[in-house]
Amino acid sequence: MIEHTIRVRSRTHFGASPRPDIVAPILAYAPQTLQNSLRMFIAGTSQARGRPWKEIEKASDIRFKGISSGKDDSTILHFAAPTLWDAAPRFFGQLHLMEEQPDTSLTAFDITAQAIKQIARRDRDGTLFDSHLLGTFKRFRTPLGKKIDSFTIEGNKIPEDSPAVIDRELIRSAEALLEATPIPQRARIQGKLDMIRISDCVFELVLEDGSRVRSILIGSEITSLALFLNKGVVVEGDAVFRPSGSLLRIDAEAISYSVDSDRFFSKLPIPRPTVPKGKLIHKINGHTKSFASIFGAWPGDETDEEILALLAEAE
């Protein structure tokens, strides 16, 4: 078990005697945050899908070891966490993240720290978070009240001079990335099924131009894809995007052999233009009105393009 700490800094300097309501949210949120970060690191999705992952549960089986005080009267919460290798050597030792082999000396805290740093620098092409994980970090807004300034994750592979900090600025960064992330959209994509990973229902498509697309099979047994291996296939499902608009993954619901006419779909999905969340201004007859005044009157079956056209006409 590897030692990690979460350092809580506050204006009231609680030290080794914090109020219960200060540490309770951290102890409550930490396990789920670690699990979601691990899923994202391994499979490219932070949401639990399919069978429960015993390996993820073992790797995030952290233990609370106690509380101490830092030199600045910060509150230091002590934890012990297994490495990936110690948690599930067979699973993590044979697991390939596409072309890369994960560092099995990492812990769930190390992986979560990497995700936090991507979010903090607002990396719009980040690979260690999705919308669901951004929402997970937003939950820390509650304990980051008037009495708490930040939580800092330290230990093991996290550099001492570059710890992972959860503070109000991180919450703002998570919200900004969520704002910029296109909504998932239905997609049909054609390629050669190049790789199947039984352990987490991940498979990979190679498109005509050589692009590789990570996909996750939803609602079916991954072994059903064995017949399609190294064959031309068409996958249908939801395209999930990064804040930059680049494709993160395909949540695949159906797969079949492709035909010549399907080559049109051998290209990366592109998100449709959308009205920025929180910035949609409804204009009727040339006058801006409150949402309440048009509630129930706005049609619900228009495409994003049609809504944009209507807004343009209203200018």
C-alpha cells in the first residue's frame, strides 16, 4: 500500500482538529472520483458500463489512515492505496491502452492527479477526462465553501513541486470545459476492426485514412465481435467529443459487415454547430423576451442548424 495525502488548506487553519463537516465530503467523494478517473484512464469513459469491474474496485480500495497537521496548520488526511499491479496484476499487467502499456506502479490517486492537471490547464484535447468526470469534479464545489480554500493530492508519482490541486479555479476550469464540449450525436462510421479488448469492451477501428477510433461496445457481449476482427465493418452509436471538437470515442450499439457504399462513412465524425450553453438568446418578433415568456412555445424537434438559422433571422 502506497501512502498518499490530501492537504486541506483553509483560512481558519484547523490543523489536526478539523470540523467533521470539513472532511466528511472529501471522504465521501474520494472513492467514486478515483473509480471514475480509473475508468477514464483504462477505457476512455468514466461511466460504469456493463459488468462491475472488480479490478477497478480493488485499485480504488483506499484506506483512511488518520489526520495530522501541516507546518502551516493545514489539515493533512492520510490514505493508503494499492498500485495497479498490487490490485490486479493479471488485469493491469496485460492491459494495453491501444499502443501504450500503463505504468502499473501508479495508484488511483496518481491517475486522478493527472486528470486534475489536464483539467486545470483547460486542455481541450485532454484524454483523461470526459463530461461525466468533469461533473464528478464539480461536486467538490460544495466543500469548497467559505472555510476551505483547496485540497491538494500528494504522494507517490505526483511531483512534490507540482501537486494536484482542487480549488475554485479548478471548478471554473471544469465548467468551462463542460461548456465547450459538444453534445454527443448519432454517428455511423466505417473501418477495419483492428483490435478487441475483452476485459473492458473496448475495440478499435482503423479508417481509410489510417485514423484510429476508440470504441466501446454498449449492451452486447464483446466476444460477439470476434467474427469481425480484421474485417471491414460499420459501427453505429453515439460519437462523444472532446471540448476541442475532436472525437474522443464511439459508444457503439450495433456493428455489421460493411459494403462498398459504406466507404462514405470512413471518416471521423464532426460535431454539429451548437448554440453555446447558457448564451442562447430567444428573440421573438425582433424583441428579446425572458425564457419564462416563451416556455412551452419553443418547438422541440428542430435540428441545431435550424435553430441557428432561426436565431440568425431574429438578429
